[in-house]
Amino acid sequence: MKGGAQGHRCRTISRDRKEAQGFIKVILGHHASHGRSLPWREDITPYRVLVSEFMLQQTQVERVLGKYSLFLQRFPDIHILAEASLRDILDLWQGLGYNRRAMNMWKTAQRVVDEHQGELPDAQDELVRLPGIGPATAGAIMAFAFNKPVVFIETNIRRVFIHSFFQDRTGVRDRELMPLVEATLDRNNPRRWYYALMDYGAMLGRQLPNPNLRSAHYTRQTPFEGSDRQVRGRILRGLLENGTLQAKNLSSHLEIDLDRLGRILSGLEKDGLVVREGKGYYLP
């Protein structure tokens, strides 16, 4: 059966030097001709990589391009970011969505300043202890900020390996991909290799039906319009513009019922994005 044969072939690539070299040649060849020029790939510093990786979590590159340089102009180093107010950070973050990422980046900056003398750790086990940094973000920071040969998977990397080695399979798990990522990793220049993988994955995303649909970890995102995510963003914009607002004013302005608004406000309060005082809500 094709699926079984394909799966067996995937498990043995680490011992199939010719196949691995062919795959590497394709990826690097595409990168040589079509590699993306992105601002966070220039003048690389750990702080610039940190900012870009937080922004790129669950967000398309095109949207980040519109904010990244502006953010660095306003907060040029980790000390300035750590000392800024959350209000100022959220104000500039508007349009990127998932505002909790901005808060986590702010808290991470404070932790790095307080606990690491302002120097971003270059060890994965230390990075994942920081707010909002999971294994994928930690791996990306290790590779891009420090050029360390770590093994990690994110959306574009997953897309490349599923497309290349699991064309006849569904329900592909990351644990099946990790040996392939490790077997093909350029340990002398992991930064360039991961750039190449991500550029190839971005190309696949534009030109083909999404290979990640065949991942066991794929979840379809619910529509943004009318979602709680949209309401959360509108609440934060309202507070940025007006300072303190009462729930009844927000309910009227957003045209949603008080029960739903109360639930969403409770979530924002729990996340630390808003503070309640009496009947009013404001940004911390």
C-alpha cells in the first residue's frame, strides 16, 4: 500500500544519504533563487529576533512587515521595552491581533532584564520558561538569534516535510517529522537552513492545497468576524482610546449583550490585559 511504503521510506531517510541530499538540494536551490528579504533577517540581534518571533506567532508575514520596523523605532532594545507601559505596547500592537502575545513579550523583556542582566538566554530550557515562549518559538530563537543547531517544527517546516515525504498520508504526527528534521539539519549553518525551509514552506502555502491539512495537529481556525477574538480586540481599542469604560458603555458601543461581554471581560482580566475597578475597566 502506498501509505505504508511512504511511511517506511520516511522512517529510513536518516540512513538514506542520497535521498536526504536530494531533498536538501531542492530546498537550498529554491532559497538561492527565491529567498525572502525580511527585515528581521538583517542586522540580526537576539532582541530583534525575539520581537519578530512573538509577532509571527499565528500571524502572517505580510501583517508583521507593517509593524516590525515601527515597533523597533519605538522600543529599540529590551530595556526600553521592559520599562514601557503595557498601554504603549498595545497601542502599537493594534492590527496584529492576539494581544496576549504583546503582554507576554513585555513580561519576557522584564524577566530577561531582571534575571539575565538584559541578555536573552541561548539555551532552550531557559527560553521555554519565559512567558509566551513554547518549544517552536524557543527553537526559532536558538536557530535565528544564535545560529544553534536545534531541532524544532513550526507551520512552514511542517508543511515542507509533509509535502515532501508524506504525500499519501493523513494524520501525520510531528513525532514522525522530527527525525527527518534532525537528519537534514545543517549543523554548520542552521540559520540559513531554517530560512530556506520556511521560504519553501511559504511558497507551498501559496501554490498548493495546504499540506498541513494532512497533519494530525491541524485545527481549522474559526471565522474572525463576530468571534470573541474580534470583540477582545475591539474592547482593548476602546480602552486605548477612552481610558476607563464601564461594561454597560462597552455593551452599547460594541452592540453585544452584557452576559457575553462579561465573559469576555473576565477572560481579559484573567489574562492580565484589563483591570477592573468598581464598575469600570481600564488597561494596566
